[in-house]
Amino acid sequence: MAQTVNVIVGSEDRARLAEIIGDRNRPLKHTQRANIILLSAKRLPVLEVARRAGVSRPAVWRWQRRYAEQGVDGLLRDKTRKPGRAPLATATVAKVLALTCAEPPGAVTHWTGRAMAKKVGISLSAVQRIWQANRLQPHRLRTFKRSTDPALASKVEDIVGLYMDPPCHAVVLSIDEKSQIQALDRTQPGLPLKPGKCGTMTHDYKRNGTTTLFAAMNTLDGTVVGRCMPRHTHQEFVRFLNAVERAVPAGKVIHAIVDNYATHKHPKVQQWLADHPRWVFHFTPTSASWLNAVEGFFSAITRRRIRRGVFKSVPDLQDAITRYIRDHNKAARPFAWTKSADIILGKLARLPASSV
């Protein structure tokens, strides 16, 4: 495109163009086009007009031609574009939705975008738009386990009550153990994170032993008492309970939330509880470890310290865990449980009935 017209502006058009430029409510594109015509009328070079108007040279040529053909009114109208692709028929969208929520054919377990596009005869991007608009994600799967504990309701109400309305002059502890934590060393040194590239780590590793982390989280302030031990039998559990007993101030009742692991119900543990009357155990329902608040701490330490760590030995691993707990306690915050027992039980009631 090049300049093919000689812009001549009459007095009436010049007044209209000046009015457009002076109108603050006009769109910027209208002001720019009017400015291009007025500058062109001064016989300035196209490059100078483009510089002063803040546009490209092709834009100057385009609006010079438009003004020559249609006058000032042509500057205020945009040419309509060719119509885009017609929207998908309602029946096609309904077919995609129905197939997505049904079992896929063949030996596969779920639909992929390309498989759906081939089946329905539309593009992959069209399938993706339909899924996004209807919040469908066939590639994702969430797991669940319905508790079959006959005392589910009473246990949920008991534990949630401790979280949301803890008793006075008492400490609420969430206790559990994370067993078989492996001290893994990589076979080769990895590369650090840098702009444009993520950190690297070899896929293979060397096993240097395991440890078990016993942890008790105080839900009132979020602090954690942790001990690493070689095994997770009732002897180690009793030793850990003694450590927690020493850490909790005298005179406070201790409500401990634990799961149904056999170690927690061992006769030796029961005898220890009888010798320490200020302790009260509250057992979570079977298949409901999510009620135990310390599981959130285990998830955090796994993601932030253990999974990507490199440990030359078990003492190296234990030292890393101890330092993480120390740093966690410096910035600990109270544990906040937000769902009432009624909400939890109502949601559990909507799950499929157990076949057991």
C-alpha cells in the first residue's frame, strides 16, 4: 500500500474533524483518524504524519483513502469483518456432553480430547471449549473411601467438637506417625533452578535406610512435637507419649486424637493411659484419617522437605526433619477447622452406598 490520494479538506470537514479531536468522549481511534487527515492536509510527508499521529504508515494510507472515498463519516465507521465460523449446533454440544459423561468405547478408561473430536467429527479446540464451558475434566480423578464405622456420626461430632470448641484448661493434640520415610540419595548431582529451566534430579536413587516420624500437633497454637525413631511399634509409641507428656504443662487435660492403628490400642499403651489419667484418647472413624489434623502437617513436610531432599544417611534425614519442625514451630499458627459435623455428615451421606 502506498499513498495514492492527495488529501484536500474543505472548511466544513475541517471544522468537523477539529470537533472530533476536541471531544473527550470520542474513542481514541476516531481522534487518531481525524488527526491523520488534518496532518495530511498540511502536505506533510507520510512518515511525519505517522510519527505525529502515533500510527504506522499503512494506517496513514488506509485512512487517507477512506476519507477520499467516504468523507468524514467513513472515518467513524469500521468495515465489518467476514463472519466467523458458525457456532456448533446444540445437538452436537449435547452429544459431546453425553459421551463425556458415559463410558468410552474400547479398552480405555476415559475420554481424551482427540478421541472425542474424532468421534463427534469436530475440532479438538471445539471439544476443549465445550468441556471448559461445562467444567468437565475427564483426565482428572478424585479418590474417596466411605467409612463403614458404625459409630461414624458420634466420632465425627466428638472430634470436630474438639477442633471447633475445645474444652477449657485442656490441650487438644492430633497424634500420628509417618512411617518408612526413606533416606534417598541421588546417583548423580542435579542442576539448580535458573531462568528458563527448572531444577533437575536423577530418576534413580540410592536407599540409605528409613526412619519413622512420630508427631503430635497442638491444634490450639499449631506447634508440633516430633521424634524420629527406627520403628513404629508400641514401644516407640509409648516413648513418644512420654516425650509429649513432658512437653505439656502440668495440670492440663490432654485430649489426643489418634487413628485406629493397632499400635495405638496395644495393651501396653492402654496400661500407660491408665497410669496417666489426664490423657484421653479419641479414635477417628475407620477409613477417615482425614479427620486427623496432623495429616496436613505430614503432607506439608513431605512436599516441602522430604520428597525433593537428598540424604546421605538416616541421621542426615532425621536432622532435616528436626530442623523443619523447629522452623515450623517458630511461625506456627492455630489450626482452624471450618466444617461443622452436620456439614461433614451431610456430604458423606451423598456418597455412593457401601457394598460391604
